[in-house]
Amino acid sequence: MRYIVMLLAAVLSFPFSTTAAEPQPPSPTAGPQSPADYILLTVVLRHDQSRTLDDIVKHLDSKQFWKQFPPQGIEIESWYVMMGLGHVITLRVPPARLREVNLSVEKTAWGAFRTEFYATYDYREVARQRREKALEQQ
């Protein structure tokens, strides 16, 4: 956990562009809207291949995973399942609620998944600009 906090502090000290390609219209119950109000946190839930899918589903149901994760008011940016790896979920998290997200994973996903957390930022616009510049130089 100490590593995660140090990593988040380091990442948050750098200015990053988090401009989305297609902005979402704000909803009345939406979470933090400005990049200054949130961090992007990628949660990796690695499949425990020693357990059957039925075992994993029963565990998640018994721990109320789907009710508890993510905590109420935490916005899901993306949620993918990567075959052979597991769930890769990116959340918008107000820094003050980071512990709450961590606890929801510890209380509900441990035992079904191996978990990893990564501070994340949107690099899409930077990559697009760099690609355009490289193509112009040809």
C-alpha cells in the first residue's frame, strides 16, 4: 500500500493532459468532472486459474462484490476483460476516496482475484499529436 501511495504522489506531481477524445455530457449525479478533482486508477483483477468460474462467481456473490465495487459515486471510465489475464477497470477516483476503493477490493475481490492498482493518465491526445507530427515528417 505504501508503494501505491508513493506512486500516486509522484504521478500527481506531474501535469498530464487528460483530454478525452469525445467528452461525455455531465450528468446530475456524475462524479468529479475536472482532472484536478480526480485521479484515474486502473484496477487489475487477475483470474485465479486454480479456481473454476463457478467458484469465483459464488465467492463474488457471497462477498457482494457487484454491490460494493466500485463504491457508490466512483465513476467507471472503462471495464474490460482481457482473456488470459482478467478484469482491467479504470476508475475516476477523488484522491480522498482512494482508501475506500482499496477497501472495497480487499473486502470483496480477494480470494477470487489477485489484485493490482496503477495510477493512470490519458495519453491518447499526446499519442495522436506525436503520430501526426511523425507522419508529416515523411
